[in-house]
Amino acid sequence: MSIGIMESVTNNEKAVIDSDGDRNKESVEPITNYFVGRVQQNLNDGNTIIGGMITSTNRDIKNGDLDFLNTSAITGGVDFMQYFKEKRYYISAKLLTSKINGSENAILEQQLSSRRYYQRSDFDYVSLDSNRTTLSGHGGNITFGKNTNSGLRFACNLTWRSPGLELNDVGYLRRANTAFHYLWVGYSITKPFSVFNKISINANEWMGWDFGGTKTFFGGSMGLYMQFKNLWSLGMNISKEGKNIDNTALRGGPAFHLPGSTSYNCNLHTNSSKKISLYSGFYINKGGDNSSNSHGLWGGISYHPINSLKISISPRYNYSNTDSQYITEEEYNSEAQYLFAGMKQETFSLTTRVDFNISPDFTIQYYASPFVSSGLFSEYKKITNPSASNLN
């Protein structure tokens, strides 16, 4: 059995506020208690693993200016893993629930947040309630698959997060109100033949819905990876995204229909066991209805002057051009108008990394990634029909 517990208490923090020379201290963070507990038990010679986890946050809010924060938040979950046939096959399941409490202002903020947008006019299966003082939700995922070093491998997954799920007091949740599944299938040959040391091919498909039953996205991809006998490797992938319905593109407005896209990428690596190794790659993405296009180039060099020291430098260039970048929402003639624009963006970055192994237990690492980016907005427009089948 494994047990982990983490408890933390943070103090009431204040900041100095200056208003035309008149200074005073205001509370910016209340006294808060955070707790995380985790337990896991291995059974059946490690072929069965069960576990559970709980997190809680409790804030002592005495300043009315901080009533936008949750006074308490608790999450709980259980997880299960079962292996079969010498661990070649497995079933994994995770279930979780959450509940937050707070003032009417705090829970209203949660309902209006970008994770939910309860104020959407077409959000007919939940309702915005400004008097609510609690919010709860659930989520989970189930996966069945086969995982081996060679031959056939696959994984089938279903994941969901209800509209009211909230994890961000301790944890991270980018979006609720979603359910999706994927099916991944791959085949690998690890026995050397011809010019190949090993080779693998894979394909997968995915599809998602919101909790109203609307299909929001779907797509698929195919990939190929080859390692040659000189230990160089080449990887290629093509993916196709179908038309999707974005519930967040209008930042609280109705769902926005977007065309699909097609993307390609390729990577080439030299022998990484050499003192000097190189890699490079590119990607291309084209959106339907001439809605967007983007591409990128990257490369890198790694240098091992001694076994314990590795230095790598990786430049990267990205270009994107879209005609549907959200700008703002304005009211005109008592009606909400959603303003968009075309946007061209270029970004160049240079990542440098140094890893120095002093001992097997002691490593010094340095990482830096400066970048420069520019964007140009043009062709401003308003959304006239967010559910139109053609973006134009």
C-alpha cells in the first residue's frame, strides 16, 4: 500500500494600494488551508491496482472584496487498473466528483467562466442562476487496451467532464461540459529486416460531444515511424479534423460552427548515441473554406562532450494565418455583436538546454526559451450566423 498526504496553510497576504499618494494595505489572499490525500493498493501480484484521492481547499474570507473566491472546494475520486495475460491487456477506470461552495458572487463567476459559459443563449440543458451558492459535477474515463513491445497494440478510451465539474482550487481543469472518445491501433515490427531496425504504423480516430448530445468534433490520423540500422529515424503523420462546433469561440455567445482542417508533419533524427546528433521537422495545416493555414519548421543539435554533459540548441519558426480570430463583443441596437478579424502571426524561438549529471542522484539542469512574436490584424468582421454551414 502507498499513502501520500500533503497539508499546507497559507497566510493572509496584503498588498499596498496607492491611490494618488494615499496608501493603504488591502487583503489580496485570505488564510487558506490546502489538503491532498492519496492511497493506492496493489493486489494479485501487481495485476490489480485500486486507489483513491481527495483534495480540499478552505478559505477564511473576511474581506468582502475577496468574495469572488470559493470559500471551500472538495474533490474525490477512485481509480482502478486491471492487467490480463501477463500485462499485455489492461482495463483502466477513474471516477471523480467535485463540489464548491461560496458566495453568490463566487459561484456566479464559476458559472460565467470560460470553462462553462452558462450564459450561452443555446445552453438549454443547464441554467444560469445568480442565487446559487454551490456547484457540483462529476467526470471520469475508462480505457481498454493492449500494450506490447511488438505486434498489435490498441487503446479505446471514453472520457467525460460534466458542466459543473471544478478542479482548479487544487488541480487543473481547462474545460468542462465535454465527453469524447478515441480509438488508437498500432502495429510494430521490432525484429531488424532489410534497412530497418524497427518500424511501426498506427491509426486513430476521435469524436466528442457536449452534455446536450451535440457532436462537437471528430477526426482521425495515420502515422508511420521507422528506425534504420544506422539508428537514424523518420516519422510522418497525417491527420484530418472534420467540421466542429465550438461552444467557447464566442466567449459566452452561441455555439460557433467551424470548418475542418488537414495537417501533415514529418520528423528526422540522426543517431542520438553519437556525440553530435541532429534533428529537424516541419508541419503544415490547412483549414477548410480557406479559413486558415499555418506551417512550422524546427531543428536542433545535441552535443555530448562527455557522458555526463549534454548541450542542446533548438530553433523553431511558426507561421499562422486565420480569418476568424475573436476580438470582442459589443452591443448594437440592443443586440450582441461578436467582432472577429483576420490575424497573421509569426513566432521564432530558440530553446537552449544543458543537463549535467554529477551523480546518478544529482543533476543540474538549465533551460531557456526566448522567443519573439508578431501579429497583424486585418479584415474586421462581425458574426452574422454562427451556425452557418459555410464559414464565409
